[in-house]
Amino acid sequence: MTVRIGVIGTGMIGRDHTRRIQQVLAGAQVVALSDYSIDAARAVQADLAPDATVYETGEALIGAADVDAVLVCSTGSTHEAYVLAAIAAGKPCFCEKPLATTAQGAKNIVDAEAAHGTRLVQVGFMRRYDAGYRMLKQVVDSQIGTPLMVHAAHRNPAVPEQYVTPMAIHDTMIHEIDVLRWLLDDDYVSAQVVFPRVSSKSHSKLRDPQIVLLETAKGVRIDVEIFVNCTYGYDIQCQVVGEEGLANLPEPMAITKRLGAELRNDIMTDWKARFVDSYDVELADFIAAAARGTASGPSAWDGYVAAITSDACVTAQESEGQIIPITLPARPALYN
């Protein structure tokens, strides 16, 4: 069976996912495209999917009879409405993060999917599909004893001028929020944010770097450094300390050189290159599940928990060091 996919949002990630489906992966074909800029959708059609139909609205695309499954790659504020429409149509839906821009919006999706009775939504938390994180999880689950602490870092070489303090949570640390919860099989109970000295590379609306401190239900303590103007490269670090040992996320493959009286290796600067393989694996997983009329991988519930946790972290940013409790509602049986 070839899964016929409609892509909503043909910007950078939508274009790349279209390329991935058309040129890299098996089992699917892009048959429909939509974007708020009709010219952008037509450009992707011309370059990558000449047989696809271009729709003026995402809703029209979702309702098309020849669309089996939907990719939502549009701006975050539109995600909730498109995902709810896909659920109402009974069509599997892959939604790039965030699932919704508010926790209530994510809850609306969870409620709709639970009422439908079948999982239809996969959220684009691609780190769960990264080979390094999967290796790390295998070791954490079986070799280092009970996890006690996690030390993590998310560093970008630079961010645009419009990037402001809350975006360090909603746009950047959202990946750590999801992947660490998955890595530990645990939920968060509190958040605190502390601010070191501000980097001179920052600006008046961005406090950078910052450190987020999380506590889990099992008592694991987590610290995550977010430094989005580190200048030297795109650098993702994670170390889990257990009762019997510790485990580090492996570095991306790079050639080590002895050159000019120095021992050196390159550090990536582009997040797309760092996780390119995981995007392939996550979409292959979605296609396989969509062929069965369902979804797998990170769920709407995971997206909802990430939204609740993100909101708590932003409150912690604004509260100047206070510890903010994180309370989760009962998880619907669909997600157990």
C-alpha cells in the first residue's frame, strides 16, 4: 500500500519532509500541498511533487478524498486546528512541534483523539529516533543502575534578533523536555530556572544563557543548560548518572585530526545536519503506522505533557528562582 500524504506548510521543514517522502523513503507519496502562500506550495510542487494537487487551505487538503494521512508543518499557531480537523476526518496526522501553542490547545487534541478511540497523532519529537539517544536509553535501562541525576546542554551558535527569553523553553528546550522524560520513563513534578551572567552576545529581550532545573516523580534531578549564542557550534550534550555508573550521549561522528600542532575535530553548526537521520526514521515510522490507519511514536499525550511542562518552565523564568510545581491530569487509557 502506498500512503497518500498531504503536506500543510511548505516552508523549510515542510519542503524537507516532502523531499524525504518523494526521494528517500518507501511506502508513501505526496499527493497534496497547502501553504498560506500559494506560490510557496506551487514551488514545492514544481521542484518535488509535480503530481500533487495544491489546495488553498489546509482544511480543504485534509478533506480531500485521495489524502490518506496529513503532515502538519505550518506555523505553530495553526497546529491545533489542523490536527483536530485530521482527527475529525479519521486520518493519521504527523504534527511538527509544538502540538499546540497552549496546554489547553494540546488538551483539546488529547480529548478529541481519546474520544475517537484510536491513536491518530504523532508529534515530531525526532530525538527519540536519534541513534545516539537510542543507544543511551538502552544503557540507562539496563547497565548503570537506577538513574539519579541528568546533566544536559542545548547550545546554538547564534539565534535571530527576534528570539526572546521564553523561546529558550518553547522553541529550544522543548526537545529536552520530551526526550529526557522518554529516556527516564518518568514525569516531571517541578521546575526552576536560574540565570548566570548574561552573555555579551545576547540582547535586552533575551537572558542567555539559562539553567533549567527539573525534578521527576522518581526523584531524579535534572539540570539543562540552554545557551543559544555560544558562538562555537551546535552542541547537544546529555549525561545520565546512575547508582552504578554513568552514560554519555555519543558525539556525532567526526574525523579527528592532528594538524598544525593541534588535536581537533569539527563541531556541527546546523541542527538539521545533526538530526538528519532521525527525521528519516521518524517519518518512516509514521508511514508504517499510517498504512495501518493509526499512529505511533511520540503521542498527543506526550505533546500535552511537554506543553504543561513548558508553561511551568516559562513561569519559573518569570519568577526569579522560585520552584514551580508541575501537575499532570490523569492520563487517558488510550495512551497507557
